[in-house]
Amino acid sequence: MEAFTVILFAAIFSTLITQKGKVYGFIGMDFTVHKFSILIPQPLTERGCLVMDTYYDPVDLTKFQEIGKEVPILAKKFFDYYQTVFAEGELTEREKSLIGLAVAHTIQCPYCIDAFTQACLEKGSNPAEMTEAVHVATAIRGGASLVHGIQMRNIAERLSM
């Protein structure tokens, strides 16, 4: 087992490094010098990073229905609502999938991006349409960030008086 020490600027007392339910390491704090020791009992990459396929395991998307194990009544209500929202209505299922894909990128949910990419393709969208939908979301998100610059300017003007 190799031990690595890194300096972190956070108040973490202890954290397990896990993936797919397996414990791969432990982070514990040395209170006297504010250093963290990381014990990693598995191989590292050339750069000394923990070997992981991905933080978000695509297989977990198939387990989404399991979210209702502990509180099935709420899960049923959510999934019924979800199914109704994405059913054909004033908007087609294809249009709703494109909206879902755009929103998935805005909220940066990799599971949603995977699911809505697949849904868009299944409903007949092509990569050009999907990319355009992502650009619409990007423009809206970018504009929302920029308009907050007015707030910054208002505060700066008040403080400059």
C-alpha cells in the first residue's frame, strides 16, 4: 500500500475513496500540520492518479428505478409525472427530447445527457439538430451569466461613491 501526502485547504476529517461500492482508499487529516495522507491500495496511473474508468458510471443510469426502494410511493408519483410530461402533447416527443437534451447540458447531468441523447436519436433527431439545441441552452445560460454583470456594476458604482 502506497501513501501519498497532499496539502489541502479544506476541513475534511475523513473520507473514503470509493467506486462501485468498493473502498479504494482513505483520506485522513493530520491536525497538527494540516496535511492529508491518502492510502491507495491499488495501481496508479503514470501521473499518480487513482485508476478509475469514470466518476459517473453509465451503468448507474439503468439503476434509476431503484431510487424508489425506500419510498416507493414518491418514486411512483415522480415516474408517473415524468412519463406524462414526456408523452406526446402540444409538443411532439421529439421536440420534448431536444428540450430535455438542452436542459441536461445546462444542468450538466451526465446521466441526463446520455438518456436524452439516446431519446433524441430514437425520436428521429440528428446530431446537427441536437448540437443546435445544446447551443440554444448555452446561449441562454451565457446570457444569464452576463446579465448578472449588471448586478456587479451596480454594486461597484455604489462602492465607488
